[in-house]
Amino acid sequence: MKKDVIILTGAGQIGMAIARRMGYGKKIVIGDKKTENAGAIAGIMNGRDSTPSPWKRTSPQGNPS
């Protein structure tokens, strides 16, 4: 089964609106500096035809930024 994916960086209102519009039936990965923000947007969008998944931003090992 093939499923398209949308990667949303920045869990703000504009990003959520774009993801809701373009994410119909697609997997949506939501990223934000604050996991709580990504989780909140995922909670709002959960139960729709998309499947949001919050993730936490990390820095590559040895490169703290």
C-alpha cells in the first residue's frame, strides 16, 4: 500500500491550515521546536482522513545548534 507523506515544519496556524487543505488522505509528519506544539496540532487534526505524527527536532551528534 502506497501512502503519500507531507512533512510540516513549524506547528503554527498557517502550517496547520496548509496541512489540512493538502493532507487529505495522506500521512502528515508534524515537526516543531516544542514537542507540545506539534502534539497540540496533531490532536486537533487527529480523527480526520490524515494521520498526524508529532516529532521532536534533534541536532546531529556533535553539532549542537
